[in-house]
Amino acid sequence: MAQDWNDCDNDGIALRETTDKTKLSSRICNGLIILHTIAAFSYVIGILLTDADVTDRTVELPLMMKMEYPFVIDTQRKYSLVLVTQFVFVMVCSWGAGLFNALFLTLTLHVGSQINILLCWLSKLGSKDIEDKHDSFVSVTTKIIQKHQKIINLSENIENLYTYIALFQFTSNIVMICSLAFLIVTAIGSPDATDQIVRSLLFYAVTNLEAFIFCFAGEYLNNKSKAIGNAAYNYSAWYDMKAKDSRVLLFIILRSQRQLKLTAGKMTVLSFECFTNIMKASGSYLSVLLAMK
């Protein structure tokens, strides 16, 4: 990514595309952090505002996370310390998850910006602009091929980094979506239904959003990679080139047929279809849980 920014110095199109995607990534990152903060805060706010009596041993103390402690919580100071520690832990984990997803989406959007730059170069290939700048066809196609290879390498690095993380994320998301939906459905009609639904609903939405972000990134990258071959054929004015020059484009078209993709554990391609399958699986497991209730 640093090399891509260095290459922007002499190219206005590259600078504009990279800057636009950076601004978009910044907005998405801020939005995800705010959403995760609201979701985590709504989950714990009810417990923080509860006036619990520590001396009453007949009632279980309300805690954000059910845990076994090596000490007895018998004073208000100990109880407050435990609540503060759990609150910090919940917020840090929520922010970490938000930043993790934002980083993944930022890397994918950066690849998309580099593909947009490549598409622009392909559209100008063989035009009069190249002749006016005294750039040879060989040097221009070399630059295009090198940019294409950089895009491929970056996408493969993202795939290698996130593939097993995505598999774990999807597995945990299916369990969480199913569990949270079960809690929401079973809470309907209970005395504290409003409190339980509010606590679970935002977490349910955030969990769905996490799965959608991964699937959106995979679908976005796949569609962008398809556009490379289409641009090389439709917009590069290959019909006005010499036969030996137009053959060079054939390698770009052939390579772009191997689409860039992100997978979950090398087993399933991240796409909108994958997100649909996750929701179907969660709904099926939810039906089983409700039937066993």
C-alpha cells in the first residue's frame, strides 16, 4: 500500500482514486467503531444502572459476564471493581472487533481503487494521448501488467491473512446469530422482555453486519476483477492496434479470467450467496432450538 501511494505522485488519476477510497474507508471505520460502541454500551447499561444489594446472599448479583472469581464479592467496592473491569473488557473487545472488520474492508477497498486505476489505463491504451506523450506501447503495457500483478499479489496476501479468520468468524457468527435470535424470540411475552430484546437486538444487528462485511468484500473484489477483462476487450481500442500489439492484451484478458476471490478457510467463496447461506443455516438451527424448547 505504501508503494501504491508513492506511485500516486506522478498520476492524478491514481491520487484521486486512492484518496477517495481512503476517505471512504475512514468514514466506514468511524461508523463501525460507533456502532460497536453503541451495541456494547446498550448491552451493559442495564447492569451498570442496577442498584444491587451486595449483602443479600439470596439473590445472584447481576454481572455483565457470568464468571467464577477467586474471591467473594461481599462489599460494594469489590462489586464496583468487577463491574468496571468487565465493562472495560467488553468495550475493548467490541472496539477490537470493529477495527478488525474495518481493516479488512479498508484493504479490500484499496484493492478496488487500484483496479479502478488499472481500468483507466486500459481505456487509454492505444489512444492518441499515449502518442502525444511519446510513450511507447511497450512501456505502457508493461506498466499495466506490473500494476495488475501488484493487485493480484495484494489480493492473495489478504486472502492468506483472512481466510481462516473468516472461517472462524462465520462459524461463530452462525452460532451467535442463532443464539441471539433464540433469546429474542423466547423473551417475547416475558416480564423483562423489553430489557432482554434491547440488549440482544443491537448485538444481533452487529453480528449480522460482521458476516455481511466479509461477504460484501468478497463480492466487491470478485466483480472488480471481472471488470479488468471486460475493460481490456471493450475499452482498449485493440481493433486500432497492430496485430502484435493487440496480442499483448490477450495475456491480460486470460489472466483476468482467473478472478480475484476471498474465501473462508479455502472452502467457500465469500459472496452475497455465502451470506444468504449463513442466514439460512442460522434460521434452520433456530427452528431446531425452538422445536426443542
